[in-house]
Amino acid sequence: MTKATKLRLRKLVDTDEAMNKFIVDYNIPPNVSLEHCKMGEWHIKRGTGAVVIPVLAFVEGGMRIPMGPVTRGYLRHFRLAPTQCAGNVLRILGCVDALNEKMGLRLTHHDVNWCYNLQKLKGKTYYMRSRDDRIRLIQCLPDSNKGLNKDFLIVSGEWHDGDPCPVVEGEPGGVLGMEEG
């Protein structure tokens, strides 16, 4: 992967001008603040109640603020923060939220879980694996987003509509990683 490809996402949010364009392009509400950070910096920079979301989730995963109900429900169900999700997890969840909104479907995170198993990579990253290759909610997913998950946004303010997802990294079946905020 070239250095230009790795910097592609960073360029969308690394200056005030770029961040303002990002806010407009992704319809970020005015009562929400965004701050760019690199991998791991959020452990120091993230304030109470803020969530950290990969830039990739917005650009290629259709992430919205406030988060869609399928995305939020799935993250809550598995007790995962967005930083623990491989790009395809957020892409699938964002696409299902978009399908619900645009087509009037009523899919839930349970439907996603019926089609996909949550799997753990090395470290704390999780991905979805199709339970049956004949049944997928979303087709044409890239094989990898390697190198594109190095830039993140600390999202604070009113980023959820009263039902937040976990903001602290956890494990499925573990303690729900949420803070007051």
C-alpha cells in the first residue's frame, strides 16, 4: 500500500478547513464536536462520554451521527466500542441502517447476527464472517482495509439520541464499556 493511500483518510480531517468540509459532507449536527486523532491517541484525549470512531467508518461504512439503530444495537449487544471493529463490520452495519432508512425495512442487529458470526482477530479487533456464503446482507465488501484504520475521530457532545453505544473497549459477554456522558 502506498503512503498516499494511507494518508487519504487523514487528509479529510487533519486541518480546520478539511474538518469543516467533513462536517458538512457527513451531516454532523452542530451540537457534536469532532477531533482527529491517530491510533491509540484517544486513550489520552477522549473525554468522558465521548466515543471514538474510525474515519473509515464514515467514508466507507456510512456511519452517521447520531448512529443508526442497527449499528448502535449491534455494538451494545456485543459490548464493543467502534475502535474494536474492522472496517467491514462498520460497513455492514451502516449499510443495513441505510437500507432500513431508504427502503423502509425493519432489520435489526439480530438479523445481522443471524447472517454473520462475530470473529476476533489478533489483539482487540473484531470482524464479521458470513455464516453461510449463500446468505449475505451486504455484497461486494473489500477483502481488506489494511492500513486505513489509523485515523480516528473523537466524537463528543450530543452524538447519540439518548441510547449510546459502548465508548470503552470491552469483550463480548464482558462488562458493558459505557460511561456517563
